[in-house]
Amino acid sequence: MDISLPVLAAVLLGALLHASWNALIKSAPDKALNTALIHGLGTILALPLLLFTGLPQAAAWPYVITSTLIHIGYYTALAGAYKHGDLGLTYPLMRGSAPLLVALGAHALLGERLSTLAWVGVLTISLGVLTLGLAQAGSAGGDESRRRKAMRYALINAVFIAAYTVVDGLGVRANGEAASYVAALFLLDGLPYLSLVLWQRRDRLDQVRAYMAARWKPAAGGTAASLGSYGIALWAMMHAPVATVAALRETSVLFAALIGSLLLGERFGWQRAAGTGVILAGIMALRLA
């Protein structure tokens, strides 16, 4: 399967949506609780969606459950990465390393055979994501041992990201369509991390409730963007190689950098400009592959 222009445009739109809800988290005063709120609201949003789409096919449920279990590991590693390191260091390491792992997993489990030019595109986008994302962390100081621990968590999380991406690629193809699959996934997926954060703050539940009451409206927008972003990605996996979709989806780091520069007052800088150029070259390679 090659990637058509409509699929390419849809995945890039999904990447923009992904960057948007991550920007909501980055601009929030409590990033961990805001993340938990966005994903927890996904369970509520998924219920009416499932009434509209119906349940996934029986063949898809093992993949939904497996992906949910993998996400528990993902959220645990995510919490560890953000505990020991900055978002600017850990996020690009997780997102930039995952596409290559997805390509290897898709080759082994889905039998996908990428062309040489497609491999160049995947590797180029991964390099661009790392270059662009790590521009935020290049000048960061802090404890070097904590930095190394954060990097370990981030790289472990790249494995979890690759694992659930490949599993969901298999699952959505077994299901035959994306809407009911992503609705079932969001129904189950939002609770583990929310439960973890609430347990960690069990002695401050009054503050948690007050924060959620104040932030639920923008968080609901983030939930819709998250569901839309992953729904687009799963739909695209039915029409293009999983590795190609995964690599294109990580251009969300580019959109996040642009949002940060335009709306959050962050400096763009030469390293971000270089990363942007590399990502665009990777997109062109995947389109021509």
C-alpha cells in the first residue's frame, strides 16, 4: 500500500490535532492532572460514540484489550519520564524513536515491506522530530542522573508507543473500520492513568476536584482532539502502511513547535528551523515512495 494525497492530508490533520491537545497540557498549571482529565473524559465521550457506531467486531476485542494493557505500561513510563525530566526532553525522545520501532514491528508482524525511499522517509522524520523536539531541551540544566533516568523512561516508552501502534494497526484491520474500534479503545483507555493520578493525590482530593471543575471545558476540547487524532490515524492504517502513518503522525512535534512559537511565546531558533526542514524532507520522501 502506498500513501495517497488524501490519506497524507488526513494524517497531517491528525498530527495537528495531536499537537493541539498536547499544547493544552503544556500550557496547563498541572500537566499530570490535565493529562489524566483529558484521557478520563475520553471514557465519557466514547459512550455515546459507541451507541452510534455499535461495538467492534469480536475479532477486534483481543486487540482492544491488549492495547489497553499496553497503555497501562505507557502511562506508567510517561509518569516516570515527566517526574524525572522536562517535557522538552522526554516528549521528542518518545515520539522520535517510536516510528523506527513501528516500522520494524510492522515488518515482522504485519508483513509490510517498505521501499528504500519509504525507509528513508521514516528515518528522516524520526531524525527531524528528535532535532526539533530536543531544541527545547538543549540548554536545560539540572541533575544529570535525573536526566539519564528520564531518558531511560522515555526510550522505554517509545517501545510501548510502537507496541500499541502495531497492535491497533492489526486491530483496526481485523475490525474492518476505525470508528467503533477507537470508541471502544477510548472507553477502556482513559481510566488507568486517571486512577493512577488520583491515587497519587489521594490526600489532596479536594484540590483535585476544584482543579477539574475549573479545567474540564478546555480538557473536553483536548479529549475531542485526542480522539479525532487517533481515529484518523487508525483509519489511515487501513489505507496505508502502519509505519508510514506512524512516522507522519509524529510530525505533531512540528505543529507543537509552531503552536508554542505563535501562541505560547516560545523561541523558534535555528535548531527548530533545521528540524522542520528535515521533517518536511521526510514527508516528501514518504509521498514519493
